[in-house]
Amino acid sequence: MITGYFTHPDCQQHDMGAGHPESPQRLRAINELLEAGGLLHDLQAIHPAPAEKADLSMAHSASSIQLVHDRSPITGIVSLDADTSMNAHSLDAALLAAGAGLAATKAVLEGKINNAFCAVRPPGHHAEHDLPMGFCLFNNIAIAALYALQQDNIERVAILDFDVHHGNGTVDIFANDPRVLVCSSYQHPHYPMRHHDTLAEHLIHCPLEAGSGSREFRHAIEQHWLPALQSHKPDMIFVSAGFDAHRLDPLANLNLVEADYAWVTELIMDQGRSHAQGRLVSMLEGGYHLQALAASVEQHIKTLRGL
Ligand SMILES: [Zn+2]
């Protein structure tokens, strides 16, 4: 299997201030572990081009795109909400993060690689059609999925989100688009408490109580995601890969371990082989314990590589 590794050094320039958990150290920790373990040399490393405004507008309102551009500071840090800030490099990083999803999707659709992992930040799944929020400026995975749906051979896709926080932005963007099956597992009640109650046949919400671990997670995926995927038969699969449901993560209270991420990745790949010719693009969302994040990403990518 050829797995593309889409990342850009400028994604590490986005910095929301000392002590913010969504820090540049996250990508550094991932890259260092992949390098130390030798996995980085097995991957096709690609630096994406930034997304254009036209790409962003597939998923976002003009006013929301303009807001992010207008608030971009020349120096210092400006806040968009209590959790989300921008420094002088944040806009560039966000455009590269969205661009990574587009480049990865294009490379998979052209058959240049089998699948891809995008090690990018800022993350995207909280960004709604009309609102950047929750560490997210643009919804990277939604933009990638909408790009795929423009291709003749892609009629239906699935977005699978195992970040510990509910992907409210993704649900918001696709609430009225049944071409996109959105499956999520998340701690509940917990941040962000938006759109988890938006109901439709193509929106599969799997809330997990604080303290839930491997058994509850795997049960929810098998009971709810699997039949939905088998019925939807996506032509391509997208993964909002957040690793903050790990037992060591400081921002939430689920108890997953690295092996759970390998397990869910294998299950997703199996569905990809059955319905989507293996076409799969995974993008980094959350994950705030540096060692747990890096080790979980390593398991995720090893599984994508078929190792
Ligand atoms: Zn999260």
C-alpha cells in the first residue's frame, strides 16, 4: 500500500499562545515518532498547496471565509472565540490544512497513492458553514469530501469521525446532503453541544458516556457505523481522525488506547475495500497528549499502510 503523508512545516507556525493545547508541538511529536520508528521513510511525503477561496466556499459562507481573512493579524494574537485564536501565520496554516485534504483526495482519485493521512493543523471538524470555532477555522474534511463529490465517479461518500468531540461543523455542513454519510463517536455530554441533536438518516451519532473505553467504543462502531456504511456504500471514505478519546488525553474522559485506533482504522479500511476501491483520506483533528497522540497516529498510519 502506498500511503501519502500530507503535511507542511508552515502548519507549525500557527500558534494560539503559550499553554493552548492545540499547539505546534503536536505535529512535532508526530513527526519525531514517525521518524524515530522509521515509518516516515515508508510514506510518500507531500507538501500541499494552499486552498483557494473557491475551494473554501464549497463548505463555507462568504461571510465566514471573509471573517477569517479579516481577523488575520499582522502581529500578536487575536481571539475568534474563547478557544480559537489566530496569529500572523494561522490563515496560511489553515489554507494549507484545507489544501492538504484537497491534494490528498486528488492523489487518491488519480490512483497515485492508495490512501492518505494529512498531518495538519488547525483542525477542522468544529468549523460550521457560517462559523469558525473550537480551534477550527475551515472544515478541512468537508472541503475534501465536497471536492470528491464533484468528480463523475463519486456519487456518495462517508465521513467517519472518532474524535472525542462531536463534529458539529461537519454535521452542520451536510445536514441536508444525503450524499454524505456522517458517522461520529464522541463523549456526551461534552463540548461542543451543537448539532448532536440534528437528526437524519445519513447522520449517525454515537454518544459515549464519560469513562467509556474500548468495549463501549467498539460496540458503538459495530452496532451503528457498520450497518450505515454497508447500506450507504460510499465511493470514497474520509476520516476525521482525532485522537483525544485516548485515556491519557487531558481534554476529555474516554479511555481508548492505541490498539483501538488500529482496530477502527482496519474496520474502516475493510469497508473502503468493499465499497470504495480502498479510496480513503484521513485528516488529523484533535489529540492533546503529545506521546499518546504520536503513538496513536503511528498505529493509524501503520494500519493504513497495511503493516
Ligand atoms: Zn477533539
